[in-house]
Amino acid sequence: MQHSFDLDEARLQKEFGMGCLVIKGAHLWPLSELVWDGTAKTVGATFLGETQEPWDKANLLRIEVFKLPLAKGVLSERLEWYTRDRKKRRIKIADGQLFDWNMLHVNGFTEEWEQDAFPRSKAEIIRVYLAKKHAVIFRFLARSGTLLDHPVFKRAVKNIRYDSSLWVTAVPDIIDTSPKRKRSTESPLTQEQESEMWMFVRAAMKRLKLSKIKGTPERLKIIEQEVTEARNNRNLTHDEKVGLAIELGSFVGQSYCWDLEWEWCNVQGKEKGEAYCVCSPERGLAIHPVDWIFDLITDKKRTLNCVLTFNMIMAGRLPPSRSNSYSRIG
């Protein structure tokens, strides 16, 4: 499964492993996004550049690492895909030079590796390194500007080395670089808030007979039915809608705490005031359940997604978010 990370206000750690590679100096790469996928036999990463002129159009570094012989079939497919547009004639790359076999050679690979290199266009160079136990493919793409002076490419080829003892599939740490004044902070619920929350949870459980329903998704379906009825009830006053949102939202939030080990807390947002939330253990995700349910009640155009959101989190299908980012969902 691919995972995407926004790096607009973040950077990669100074050194990390990727498959059988050690990558140093990536904290200096000007990047906008990282896309990562890692398995027992392949690890791939796309580093999308956040660069100004002349590299302000699409530019990326793609690295794919293969463990052999397990990934032999996958490697063959990737090589076939890259080589199908291989130019048979020598062409000039964006730097105005005829392509040379040594261009963007990665210093960490010695002559012991079987090597290949070719341009797919003036804006793209592919480099392939093959050995008995591993294979690595590099894709350098810059739709504008030069390839050889690209601020990511020129650093990468100098600071990537091979380590046969490694096989790292985990995503490297993403370091938050946003200004401290913008970061979200949290505090625990007060005793009064916690007592009120449990009062509303018990009220919802009793009124809707939720204790007789097995499984959180089935209980959340009942909540969605309540929201639908409220949407269609033209006689509900604003205060009644608020009261219903507090009751149903408290139950929805506590459901995440029961099944996903989330926690209630007060979150001081980056721009807004303090909010009453449930947050994931690493604080990457946050839900404002009362606001969420109130929005669902008052906006008929919004999709009823209580069950869907819970199931996606339970199945690990949401894109990962940075720890302590309190990314709002729901």
C-alpha cells in the first residue's frame, strides 16, 4: 500500500534506510511530497521536488529497490516498463549535452554492480544497478530546468550508499518544521467535561438501546439513522439540533476510544480556539465528533460517513499523517 506525506512544512530525517540503501542528507532536499511503499521484497519511494525556477515544473526522484530472487518477476516488469520507451539514438538532455553514460551515476555503487543508464527523453534519465542479492532503479525527471544541477538529484547521487545487511521497509521519520506558534497543543478533559461526556454517552446508549447492538459499525449505523431522521424533521429547533449533536457526537467519539484506543482531549488548534476532540494515539488524526454530527444534521448535502470513516481507520486505509499534526477528519 502506498503512503503519501505532505512535506510543505516538514522534512525528512538526516539519514534513513530504504531497502538495502542508506540515504544521507535528505533533510536538505527541497521536497513537497513523499510517496512510499515497502514490502518484504520491494521498497519504492517517490520524492517530489518543491523547487523554484528553473525547476518549478514537475520534477521528481523515484527510487525502487528489489530483493532478489524474491522480486525477480517484479523487477522484470519494471525494467520492461522503463525500457519500452528507450531511445535508440543519442539525444541531448535538458542541460544541452549529449547523454553520457556516467551522468547522475550514484557514487555508492561500485563497478562490481552490473549497470545500465539511458535517457527516456531530454527531461528523464534512468539508471539501473543489478547484483546477486539486490537491484536498484533510479528515475530522474525534471520537466523544466537542468538535470545535472537539480538540487535533489545532485545531492542524492553523492549521498546514497549500499549496505547488503539492510532491508528497511518502514517510512522514514517526518520532522515537523512548521512554526511553533502554529502547532496544535492539547490538554486533558476537565473532570466536569468528562462527567458530561459520559452522561451523554449513557443517554444515547439508553435511548437508542445501543447496548443490544453488537459491533461498533452496527451501532454507528443507528447513529446515521438518527441523523437522517433529524435532517427530515422540519420541526426541530436549532437548540434541539445542538442537543442531539452533543448526545450522538459524544457516543461516536467514545466509540473510537473503545475500539481504536483513541483519547478524548481539548485541542488548541493552529488558528482556531480550543476544541473538544478524540485523537489517535500518536495524535496524527483528530475528530471533533460533536461538530461533525451537527454538520451532518444541518447539511443534507454532506455524505453520512460515520460508518465509512470508522471502517477505513480500522482497516488502516487512511493515508498516514505526521505525529502530533492533529489532522482533522470526519
